[in-house]
Amino acid sequence: MNAELTLEHTLNHISEGDQNAAAECRRRWDSIAKPLHSLGWMEDVCAIIAAAQHSSEIVTNKKILVPMCADNGIVAEGVTQTGQEVTAIVAENFLDEKSCAAIMCRVSGADIFPIDIGMAVDTPRVEKRKIAYGTKNFAKEPAMTKEEAVKALEVGIRLVGELKEKGYRLIATGEMGIGNTTTSSAVAASLLGVPAEEMTGRGAGLSSAGLEKKISVIRDAIERWDLTKADPLTVLSHVGGFDIAGICGMFLGGAYFHVPVLIDGFISSVGALLATRLAPASVSYMIASHVSKEPAAHRILNEIGLTPALHASMCLGEGSGAVAVFPLIEMAADIYHKMSTFEQIQVEAYQELK
């Protein structure tokens, strides 16, 4: 079934998370011997996980980061500080614990599984689910065909099913791809209908002149194809990236397979936004980890209605922000399952006061 799973079938079978399970989770929190709601986001995230897993007996102990790795033809326009060769180097470094996110995975007890969904070269060890050897330069032509966009979405969807079969119950999204803040800004500006300059930052360290060039390239593409009026799949295929598509597919797969999926930073949040436009109910399976320093990050999370755990001025990507909250989730789940209730310690419970 998993190998045959299509985008159309997935979208037709996504429903909202189990709100009864979430309510039962919150009742359990209210019975625990501490001031009501005093753990804030840590309580909220358990309710999200309960709704996503369709059970108040939440499971969080087996977790994984999946960085989607892909190259973007738009780098030919001089919108990045480094070249495409960096994508492949970092993708391999994920497997040698030489990247930030990989080191953080070891510390947090998470596995890591990088995916080549569209790198410009082949590498020896990164798992290949390659749609093409990078996207086209969207300053000159659409980044990908709609058929390629659908295939990339389906890679993400099916991957969640495979990971669930292996016992993973929490999945973090990540990415690696030089030029992907440009593609993400273009997708976000198109979907939200806001000016490119409000959605575009310096990425991995552009100069002021480089930033102006980046904004101009994005603005021109949106105007050329009238993308503020286009459907999500058209936006993705014209100015997106294979990494964004794969991440979006993972959020859709999370909703389909009832697995909570963590949003990382800017690129990942654009994938989440795209998923909510394709399947609005998918948002109830998403966990917002942190708010990126990129200009559009707050706006996107506000648009999809999620509250992040961390405000840490991070903008690294790779999945680093998502992995950073894994320990918070583990602590929350441990308290949720193990802490005594008011009844057990024979103390009068706190009451919700108006």
C-alpha cells in the first residue's frame, strides 16, 4: 500500500487529529499535582501529540530527523554566498556527525536519516529518492514540472509511512540545499500574497546588494507567472524546491499516518504552510519547534496558527531547531506519564478560577 500511495489518495483521506484524545490529555495534566497549566508549551505539545497519535497514551521515545537535501537552479542568479557543492558536502556530513543537526541528534537521542530528493550530484551514502539533479533556474523557467512536484510530495508522504513501520513516533523535518531560502521566500510570498521584500532575508549571509538581487529575482518570478493568484501546486512547481516539496509531503504523511511531525525553521515552515493549503486538517499533526530569525518566520507560523517552543534567534536550518525541542518533549512526556496526581498525594486539586 505504502509504495502505491498517491498524493490524491492522501489528500482525500486526511482528517483532523483526535480532539477527544487531546481533551483526555489535558484532563490528565489538570489532575497532576502542580499549578494548573504551569508547564505551558510542554503541556500543549502533549495534547498535540495525543491528537496526532489518536491516543492520550502518547509515545515519544523513538524519534528521528529527516533532512531533505536538494539543489536549486536559482543559485545561478547570484542569490547565495556559497555554491551548490556545499549541499552534497553537508548531506554526507549528516552521516558522520559533522553537522550541527547531527551532533544535536546524538545529544537528544534521535536518529538521523538524510534524503537525496534532488541534489545536483550523487553522493556515496545518502539515501536516494532523487526526483531530478536539482531544479531549474526559476528566473528563466519553472523550477520543476507539476509531475515532478507531485512525485516529490509523494516521497515525503511515503517516507512517513516507512518510518512509522520502523517504530518512529516523532519525526522532525530538516533540509539542506544552497539557495533554499530564495525558493522558500518565493513560495511564501506567493501563498500569502505579500511583497517579496517582506518575506526575504539574507539567508546564509548575503550582502545588502545580494539581498536586493534576491528580492528582485523573487519579485520578477511572482509577477511573471501571477503566482499570488495561483494554486499551491502551481506555486511549488514554478518557484519551489524539491526539499520544500518533500517536507510538505512529510507533513501530509504525518496527517495520513497519524504521526506528529515537527516544523523546523523557515524552509520547513514554508513546507508546513504549503501542506495546510493542500489539506487544512494537516495542521493538527504539526508541532512548531522554534521561530526562525528569517523575516517571514513569524508571519508563517501566525498564518497556520501554531505557537513555537523556542525564541532563540536561530536561523541555521538542517532541522536544528526541531531537534533542540526533542528533550523538552521527552521531559514533558515523562512528567505526563509519571508524576503523581493530587488524589494520589491526598492534596486538594487546584481549581480553574474565573
